[in-house]
Amino acid sequence: EFQEFVTKLHKKLPNSLSTCQNAKKPNFVDPSDSPEGNLYIFVSFSLGEKALMNLAHEAQHYGATLILRGFRDGSYAKTVQALQKIILKTSQGFVVDPELFTLFSVSSVPTYILAKPLPLNVFERTSTPLHDRMQGHVSIHYALETFSKEGDLRAEAQAFLETSLTDHSHEKGTAK
């Protein structure tokens, strides 16, 4: 039943998932160009589709990772259906990682966390890395500006801001 659902979904999608993931857009952020830090935005379906869409656009712009605690109603299929429109419009994916919610003690969303790089393997995550945190309905830009002025990871926050300005300098005419 699951395989049948995935097959139908692939037929509905205009491009294959690998093509979507490798799409080059003017605002595409190459992970190899990313600053020495990870920018996470912890989200939930409770935020609503419009808020998730806005956060996905911003995450794509800044090279952030959107983190969900779990699947919608415990179902992979329902999760894919709920996120399909957002992913197709923004080319921004989501990561389901309840361990990151636990590691950073995230209890409400949205929560923005800029952290030193951490291992992808859950078993290697032995302690919470140095990080800056902001909770609430603010823009990623605002969170990064605050981190760059008051955070422990000022240089990393500034690098994310500069990467974003560089990526979009052609749209605005000048880079700051």
C-alpha cells in the first residue's frame, strides 16, 4: 500500500525528487558554501500551511534546515501529502528528527537555533553543542541579526547574513 502511494505521488510530481533536490535557482544555497554552523528552524504542523510556506521560503534563502518532531498523525503518507505543496513551491525540504527536539529542549515552535556543527549520527550526539536560540514568530533575518549582535556564535550568524546578501545582491543591485 505504501509503495503504491509513493508510485502515485512520483507520477503526480512534475520532476523527480532528485531533480527537485538538485535544482539550481538564484537563491540556491550550496551547503559547501555555508558558514561553520547549522541553522535550524524547529516547526510543527500546528503553525499552519501559510506559516510553514513562509518559513520554507526563508529557510531556502538562508540555507536553514526545517525540523519536524514527527510525522503527521504518525503517518509518512499524511506527512508527504501535507508537505508536498510547500516542497514543490519552495524546493525546501523538511527533516523529521525528534532527537534534535530533545537535544535542544525545544518545547514550542517556531524556534530558531544556530549551532556549532553536530554529528548526523544520533548515537554520536553526546552533548548539546554551543548554540544561540530564539523562539517566536520572527523572521530568520531578525534572529540572525540578534545572534550576530548578542549571541555566542556572532561570527557564524554574520556569515549566514553575508551569504544571504551575496546570494541576492543581483536582485537588489548592490551587496552590503
